Amino acid sequence: MASFEPSLTLSEEATPPVASRRKRLLAALFKRTLKFVALVFVLTAARASLADQYHVPTGSMWPTIEPGDRIFVAKAAYGLRVPFTDAWLFHHRSPRPGDVVVFADPRGGAIPLVKRVVATEGQSVAMKRGILYIDGRPQRIERLADGRFLEHLGGLAHESGGRDFEDFGPAVVPRDHLFVMGDNRPASLDSRVMGTVPNTLVRGQVLGVMFRGEGLDFERVFRAIQ
């Protein structure tokens, strides 16, 4: 007597329906998308609150910063802001004379500007015969053996790109404002023209030159700002 073995078939439970597989794929895709969005948000928030880099197209800060340089800006140098706002989570200090800062254009322009702080609230600023005066005291200009010039701003010294012999001031810096100037004074549009800068517009302190935008100059890669 012939015997017949039943053929083996996969049950419906062993083979998930197409709709079920599609749901699992969509769930996995959603999780990956969510992780990607979270990563983008964290990176964007870090750029908004911690650090960023900027391209400098002009020569107003030459020779400290040359046209084409990309600079590294510490946005948390003066405190930590709520991402994408001007509100402080905490604020531990304000910019000091000698700091090189990036700030929003006080005239309402869309492009951030970079200058050196020369005076803070309550101080007076004047220019006479190419010499900067702070609170009536001249800031010494030193000529080096190689022909370069150093300006002594308080206890700090920085290289000067040139002296501007057009007299200015004196002018007193208002409360919670900064007086900023370019190191290349004859070519700098700064507080002598656009006025003082509110502290709230400061976006961070420039710590160094990351690299040149035009070619690779190894002498200016990751060079600290003085």
C-alpha cells in the first residue's frame, strides 16, 4: 500500500505579509532619519554656540589676518549662548582691549565683521598724527629691525599694517559697547565711521588662522592670533 508524505509548506506566520515588511522598513528608515536630523542639529547648535570658522575677504586686519584667510572663532570665549539666539546661558566675561572679535554689523549688514577691540565702555578714543590715544594716553608704536611696526595696546602688542594720519575724536565709548578698529588702519572701516559695537552683537573671539583660502601657505596654517 502506497504511502504519501504531506508536502512541507511555509505557513503564513513564517512568511510575513508584504505590508508587515514594509512597516518594519519604514520604521528603520524613520529611526535613521531621526538620528541624522539629531546629528545635524547638534552640529549646527555647536557652530551657533561653541565654535565656527569664517572666510575673511578684505585686508582691513592685515597683516594679522590676510585676505583669503579662514579664521577659527571661539563663540564660547565670553560665555555660552542659547543656540540660535542672543540670550546667554551664562556670561563669564566681556571682550577686552586687544581681543580680535567677530561681530554682527551694527549698521544691519548681513556679513559678519572682524576687528580688534581697542577700548571698552567708559574709555575715550582719539587718533592724532597716526597715534592711537586711549584715555588721553598715546599707545606706543615700535618699529622693528625688519621694518615691521608693532602697536602696544595696553600690555599687549600686535603688528600694525599702517598708520592712518586722519585725526579722530576724542569719543567716549558708551555703556555695554566696544570701540573696534582694524590693524590696517588706512584701509579699515571701523568704529571711527560705523560707530561703537554693542556687546550683544559680538559672536566670538578669533583665536587663530586655520588656513589660507588661496593655496596652502604652511607658515599660516593654524597660526595663533596676537
